[in-house]
Amino acid sequence: MDLVEPSRGHEGNLQYHLHEQEDGRFFLYEVWRSQEDLDRHNATPLLRAFMDEVSEHIEGAPEAYFGEMRSPYPAIVA
């Protein structure tokens, strides 16, 4: 949870959510405006510290999946 709010404030972040599966696994769902914004986020001290420590809390290596958003964001009605 310590990553969520700070990451949402990083330039180029469009979506950042932490999910917990029924079996206790967690995953982050992130959407970034550009690869450059994601790279900048990945270089922050907060995320680097998390990545340095994550192996102490999980079995195996973290998995990451990348792709291109194909569906548009819905219009927000105020």
C-alpha cells in the first residue's frame, strides 16, 4: 500500500491499483502515459527500495506484463 498514493502522483500515471487475490497473492495494475513516464517512475528511490526488498517477501521472481491499451477510457460525467 505504501506505493499506491505516491505512485499515483508521479508524472504520467493514469492508473495505479493494488489488488489482492483470494489465494493471498497481490498484483499491481498500472497504466502510464508513456514508456518514458514508466521508466522515470521505476527509477524513483521509492520503487527501487521496494524492488530491492520484494524478494524477501515473495517466492520466485516478480512477474511483469506489458502491453498497449486497446480500449478507450470511458468519458467521465461530472
